[in-house]
Amino acid sequence: MHELGEELFEAFNRLSSSRGYGMGGALPVTIESMAAYCHLFEITDLDERAQFIRVIQQLDHTYIEYQHNQSASGSKSEVVQ
């Protein structure tokens, strides 16, 4: 994996551990968490921050969609049994 990809994946994993969960499953990583991460890791350039947030939100959307699909397929098979 490319070094930048590894850094973004690591950032997503760190941020993902701070997410909340509701009755519908995983909630999105908050903008506040992403901003705090940028501050902590000194991502100060506004364009870099914007790109970072876009990528994390895309990864997050994919993760939540995957979790939702897993949950939906699991509950369907439970009903069928």
C-alpha cells in the first residue's frame, strides 16, 4: 500500500474507534473528531484538511454502508430460520 494510503487508513481506524453507535448501528465519525485529529497531528494547511476530511468521510460512508448491509443480511437470515 502507498505510504499516504497507509496513513489515511491508520487515521480512519483511529477515528473510527471514537465513533458512537445507535440503534441502527455505527454513527458517522464527527467533524469535530476529524478536526481534533488534524490539530493533534498538525495538519494545518486548509486544502490538506479539506482533502483529509473528504477521504475520511468517503471511507466512513463505505464502512457504515458495509456494516448496515452485514446487519441487514444477518437479520434476514435469522427471520428465515
